Amino acid sequence: MQSVIKLLGQAPVRTLHTTAVIMATSSFSNKYKFETLLVSTPREYVYHVELNRPQQFNAMNSAFWREMVECFQTISEDSDCRAVVLSATGKHFTAGLDLTDMGPLMETVLGDGDVARKFRTLQQFIKSYQLSFTSVEQCNKPVIAAVHGGCIGGGVDLITAADIRFCTQDAFFQIKEVDIGLAADVGTLQRLPKVIGSDSLVRELAYTARKMFADEAAQAGLVSRVLSDKNLMLKAALETASTIADKSPVAVQGSKHNLNYARDHSVEEGLNYMVVWNAAMLQSEDLRVAAMASTDRKGPPPVFSKL
């Protein structure tokens, strides 16, 4: 190969590089090709996932529920990604459940079948929808939800599964399910109380279906930043994601895993779990790389291997 390159000059090197880039791009496109989601790589180690049914206000249809699981389970094991920004195209973040796509579900609910068999079908149906957002929570990479416009119904279920939440000044949040005759069943009632910490406020929002606007959401702790418009919000979210991506993936992913564990267990259980976790992870090369970089502040920033 080297003799061929010498004979033909540098062109083959460029050709090989170009070919590699094209193949990598094609591989990414094939891996993250979805009907209801757009996935891009705006910055190194940062993926941007966008809900992409703008004409339907990003209403959640059957393809969306399936593709969310596929997308985030793939991202979770993708070593080229260290942080994710989750946003939406169009006027609103999401209008929630796509009621026009509920034919099969309504056939089961309104059908004349045996109650026990209808129960089994509906049980599996609801569990599959829950997994769509649990896949965001369980994704190894931190997920930053960037919300603009309306975040209604299932949108609240979705963003409460994210790690960090930003929104625009015009954003509003609404637990809409009671208005269509059901209790929110894919995460809001389980996660929102632990996100904002006010049982009274959660119950008020869930029982009344009233809108919570951006300033109240920030005051309650649902979002950590409110930006004046969508462009500024996305810029802030991407900058935050880049900052995270520059850190040790061992440290960041370990932090997410242990924060999630601690949320659902006692302090003592969380501490004991942390002992076992770091007894292994302190042996990682990332500790040495980060320690060396911190002692030489004039040197280059630390570079961590993929995980």
C-alpha cells in the first residue's frame, strides 16, 4: 500500500480519508434513520435528537413510541456519543398522544372481548409505551431536554425522564390526561414528584390539567434555565452538552447511574452501592488522565478514550 501511495502521490490518502468519512456518515444515517425523529451530530460527542412531526405538533403516534426505544437504546451503547440534546421541530415541543392513531387501542377498550384478555392486551400496550421514555432515563448518556412552545400530556412524561431541562420563555407544560378521561400512565405521576419536590403542586397540576408556564416551571425546579427564544435555548443546551462531553465518560456516566440509583433508594443503600461502583471505576485510566491535566493548568485539556 505504501509503494502505491508513493507512486500516486497524496491523492490516494485523500481518497481513502474521503471514503472513510462517507462510509462513517452513511453508517450513522442508516443507524439513526427514523420516521418521527431526526438525529444529528452538531458537535463532537454530542447527538441532537429532534421530535419531527411538525405538521402534527409532534403528536406521539405508534411509530414514535417504537422509535424512541430504538433510538435511545442505540445511543446508550454508541461510544461516539457522550451527551444528548432532545428538542423538537415546529411550533410546539409536542401536543402529546396522537389520538388519531389510537384505533387498535380503542378497539380493545370498546370491544366485547373477555375482561381478563383485554386486561392482558392493555397491560402490554401500556408497558411498551412506558419503555419509550424509560429508555431515555436509562440511556447511559445524559439527556438535556430543550422545550419550546407547548409540552402537553406525554411531553411531560418524556421530559421528566431527561437529566436536565431547559425551556423558552413561551413554553408551557400541561398534564392533560385527565381531560381525556385517564390518569397519566407513562411516567409523569412517578417522576414529576421527584423532580419538583412539591406533592401539592404535582397534585394540583395532575388534577386540574392547568398550564404551568416557564417562570413557574423554573421556580418549581422543573427546568433549570429559561431562555428568551428557541435559538438561544438550543445554543445553551448544546454548549452544556459539549461541556459534559469534554469530561470523563466514566465519571459522567457513573454519576448519572448513581444519581438514578440514589433517587430510588435510601441514603445508606446509595452509599453502599457507590462503594462497589467506585471500587471498580477508580481503577480507570480516566482518573490518571484527569489528575495529570488538573496539575498542569497551562497544558492541553484532558482527552479521554471512548466508552
